Amino acid sequence: MRKDLFELVPLKCPFCGASLAMLKVHAMRGDEIEEALLQCKSLRCRRVYPVISSIPVLIADLSAYIPTQAGLLRRLEGGCLGDAFTADLERFCGVAASSFRRPSAEEEKAHRMSLAYYLLRQYPMQVTPADRLEGLIPIRRDSALYGIDGIIGKMPRTGGVAVDFGCAAGRFVFELASVADFSLGIDYSFDLVESALRIRRESQLMFELSGEKGELRPATIKFEAGDAGLRSGFIAADVLAPVLPEGSLSIASALNIITELPKPVKTLVSIDRALGPGGYLLFGSTYNWMAKLDDEMLQSLMCSHESYEELFRAVLTGAVSPALLSGAYSIIDERDITFYAYIEKRRYMLYVMDFLLCRKMERQL
């Protein structure tokens, strides 16, 4: 976590939305804060959130969250954190390493495969042995953005702050830094954003892949973030939590996330709240919406639209009444792009994304 992060992005309490302040710094790594505690300024709240491995963990219920994050559990149990910091986690956050169950071997394997799934989609990779793992290694290697890379290259340099919501392993965060002063990645998974941070710092990441017969093979990601790495950061948070100030962003990216969540309209409203007038929204869905949607707003609107994609265009452009967003969006670019491709048993499989590049306009009163 950069020392000046609060100047760039004044982070908010995910529980009440009040501003956060630095309570105590426990460890530094160069110019970055490695271990620290953040506290809500509201006298009615005063909740405390940890910074672990330079990542602010802005989760309201840490006790329920930590058992779902295998990498975070390993850090708590493995003595990777300072003794004083570990004691303060229990004192201020109610987090005691001894109270959590160690992941089973099956859970660890599932965690590795989940991590590999996102890393494979975003970064060039070397696998040992060098033969291809069927169904795992994507065809495209030159860009994590696939068909989006040409579009972002045409965007003006806006400056300000860009945020990639649901950033996964963080590759697009580095790309956004080319058109913004600072780029921030937000994802619910601590393990994914920690992987992104390690790639940024070390220019590589070693991990394991499971082959067709269940055998483990070492794999290595090599990626130079360069100057973009110096102007980027990551936090672990729920995209629905109010952790960003209203209207604080110049660019918001929501690629392949809206369709993965049970409340897509509510998620879009949350992202819109953080984007300032004149800001750019990069929105994409893969025509593969989550089977079970628990979104009252979506259900009430869907009856008058033929598809989710059509509905979301109407929401963005202000064609639904009453308007759900803080401003209508003009669609600058719209296209189907190849988002992901892989080969399985000599068959090429393509995932196509419905991509929109939009600009937020002032709401007309």
C-alpha cells in the first residue's frame, strides 16, 4: 500500500461509508506500507481493518471472510506476520489465527486450480514440461485484454484514478495505468490480488497446475509491469461495498464481472456512484449470465426487454424510468470481441464478450 494512497483515493469504511484513517503502521517495505491497521473515523462505527502484505482488506466481517481465503489463512498460521501485528489483529479486529481451521488437502487443491484459472487468462506462462496442457493454456498470449487492447489505446489520457472492479489477477490494472495517473484493482479474493502484487514486485510468479491425470506441474508467469506497476495498487473488498468516494474516478472498468454476480443492476449502480461526470466506463458481458439472479431491480425491469444486454444498454443510456444511475452514458464504441480462446482435443473454443465503451454525462435536471 502506497503511503500516499489516501491522498490519491480516500478509502471508505465498507460498513458505514465513513472515511478511514491510519491507526498504526507495523511494517514497511521500501516506500510501501506492508502491515498496518486502518480505522473508521465515525464515532458510531470505529471499525478497524488490516493492511496485510501491502493490501488493505476492507471486508466488514473478517471472521467470516478469512476462512474462505486459503492464502490468507496460510499467512496467519505460518507466522508470516509480525508478532505485534498479529496481536493487534486479535485486539482490534477480533481475528485470532488459532481460531481458524487449516484448509484440507482437497481445499488447497481447489484453491490452486481456481487461482490458476485466472492467471492463465491474464498472463503469458511457461509450463514444465513444455507440452501443452489440454484445455488449460489459452491461445492468445500477447495481451490480457484480447480484443480490448486496441480500444484502450484509442482512449485519451484522462489522468485521475482508474479502478478495475473485479480485477482478479490484476493484468488490466497495469494496462489502465497507461491512461490514468493511478490505477487501482479491487477484488473480493485476497489471494488473487496478492498474486497480482507479487507479479508487480517480482516480475514473475511460480505456482502449480494440475494436469489431466491430476499430476502437478510447475508453471511460471513472467511479466514486467514497468512504470505502470509504480502507479498501481490493489485492495481486497466487495464491489458492492462503499469503499470509494462518490464521483472520485475518471475511469471505471467492469469486464466479465456484472454477469458473474447475483445482483448485476445493484453492482452497476455501485460502480456508477464512484465514477465522476465525464468519466469513462468500460463494460463487458460474456453472454453467459449467472443462472440464479437475486436482483429485485433486474426482475422488475426485465419484463420489457428481450435480453440482459438490451436491458443494460437501457440502464446505461437512461432509457429506463426512473433513471437508476447518477448520470446517463453515451456509448462511444460497441462491439463483440474475442475475450478468451483455448484449444481442447484439437477443437478451438471461443468466448465472446459484448463490449461497451461509454462516457458518463451530467444528469439533466
